[in-house]
Amino acid sequence: MTILTGGCQCGAIRFSCDSDMMIETSVCHCRMCQKAVGNYYVPYASFRKGAVTWTRGAPKLFRSSSFASRGFCADCGTPLTFEFADHEPSIACGALDNPAALPPTKQCGVEGMLPFMEGIPSLPHEETGDTAAEAGSDEPMRSYQHPDHDTAVWPLPKA
């Protein structure tokens, strides 16, 4: 059994999932997924029943269509799941503590793929710290989000 963990940005919701029970990982380009996460596409990992356990809190659900609901953190808004009725929730791969552990295996909703997607890898690259100067600060950025691992307490004390 290979257990992966993850959670929302603020730490109110944490989960674990058994990657040995994973069905597939996909990147969806459909317009509904774009709107659900405010992005050009969304990567999800789908699992067999019993693979996902909520270890702290649980997502709030929004019924996004006649077929599915979307789970998110009611405290910080992090998109977490795509859920067909009576199926195990698909987990938003970016919410994993180690998102590189589950690379996509297929693309779906390609009718909604934006025309510039193929050119994104050729765009100039910058690191996150490069934005501190852009924000008008000489100090390094400090993250207030929950760390990429389970913690015994939540909320975390502010440093």
C-alpha cells in the first residue's frame, strides 16, 4: 500500500489516499473544470472505492452539474475534488503534498483546450521568489499556507 497525503491551502482539510487503488490521472480542459478551479485546466486522480480518507475536516460540496459535485475548502476556497454520485471522489492533484507523484496519464475535455496551451512550455521561466521585487518588497516572501505534510494541530500558530 502506498499512501499519499494532501490537503487544502489553510490546513482545515487533510486527506490520505491509497495510490495502489488509483484508476488514472487526467488533465481536464472542459469549460466546467476551468470555471471550477479558475484555471486553464485541472489535473485529477481518480480512485477505487475506499481509497480516499478525510483525516481532518471534509470538503463542502457544490453541485456543478446533473452528474457531479465539486468539493472545496469552505475556509480558504481550495478546490479539492470532482465527484460523480456514488463514486470515490477524484482528488485535485495540486492538493497533494507531492503532486509530482501522480503525473497525468491522459487528457480529457479537449474540446475546451485553449489554443495557446501547447506553447506554454516555451514561455520564459521565473522562480516564485522573483515576484518579491515585483510586489515592491526587499524581504523574501513568507508563505502562510499549511505545509506539505500532516500536522498534529490546526490552525497552525502564526510566526
